[in-house]
Amino acid sequence: MRVGFFATCLVDLVRPKVGLAAVALLEDAGCDVVVPRGQTCCGQPAYNAGARDGAVALARQTVLAFADADVAYVVVPSGSCAAVLRRHYPELLADDPDMAVLAKKFSNKVYELTAFLA
């Protein structure tokens, strides 16, 4: 099974070993893991601060980073980031019809790491 991995900004910048361990878990479970370039932050800090434009920009960037990844699932090693990707992206990108379709397709694939493995 081919899965996309969303590393999160904290894993990328503060605890890269968490990302490496998460990818190893997925590979041990038999997954072919893809980490698309262009992903940075889910936008949760901007979203929580009410900075909608920043959250929308990061949502768009993330959805587009995974658009051509050809993955069955997107796995995230953070429950709060997974919630933003899964629950808030469709709403954040609803004003752009093309992005709304991509966001819904993307968000339906998102799972937090332990929920996915279970």
C-alpha cells in the first residue's frame, strides 16, 4: 500500500527523529511511503490565531503538494495536525471550486499515525 507522509513542521524542524521513526513504522507495516516535497506546515498556528489567509495559503500548498502523489492514504504523526488536514481544509478551501474538490479528496485520505496503524 502506498501512503503519503505529512511530516508536520514541528517534526521537520524540532524532532526529525519522530518522522524517521514514523516512516519506519509504516514501512514495517508493509507500506510504501512517499514524502512529497513542498509540504511545510498544516496551518494550525495560523488557523488557531484567526489568521485565515495564512491558513488558507498553507492548506492550498499542502493539498497541491499531495495532489500528484498517487497515495491511498495520508498519514500524520500528530493528532492535531491530522484534524486540521481532515476537518478544516475543506472549509478553508471552499471558496475556490477547484481547490475545494482537491481538498475534499485529500482530507478523506488523512489519518493520524496510530489510528492508521490500528
